[in-house]
Amino acid sequence: MYPFVNYQIPQVPYDYNPYDEYQDYYDRNTQVSQLLQLPQWRQLERRVTQLERQNERQDREINQLQRRLQRVNQRLRAVERRFNIPFTPFDGEY
């Protein structure tokens, strides 16, 4: 038996134009370039750069606070060792 006996050729629409997809691609690029020219787009770009700067500033602040916390923890451990007082976060002392 031949397994492809009932095979049918797929039907292609009569008015098929393979260049239509290129036209769609061109239209999309044109639309995108027109969007990039809008004043709202410029406002959005400015807002994004502002938020990126704010994010970087907050990252630096977080890093600075983490370093401060490490120094405080080191000092606390030094006090624990000096006075032989076992401070733990579960005591509720600090």
C-alpha cells in the first residue's frame, strides 16, 4: 500500500501575492518611525531616563545602607565579645 494515495495538494488562494508580507513589514516600520516622532514618545523617553537615574540613585543608597548595617553589626559583635553579653535579634533588645 502507498501511504500517500489520499494526499491532496493544499489549495492556495487565487490572488496570493508573496510581496504583501513585505508591504506589511514596510507599513509597520513606517508606523513605528511615525510613533517615534510623536511628542508623547519624547516625553516617555524623558520619563524612562528619569526613572533609570532614580533607580541608579536608589541602588547606590541601598548599597550605602547595607555597608552601614554591616558596620553596625560588626560593632555589635565587638560589644558582645567585650562584655560577654549574648545579644540576639530574638531578645527584642534592639
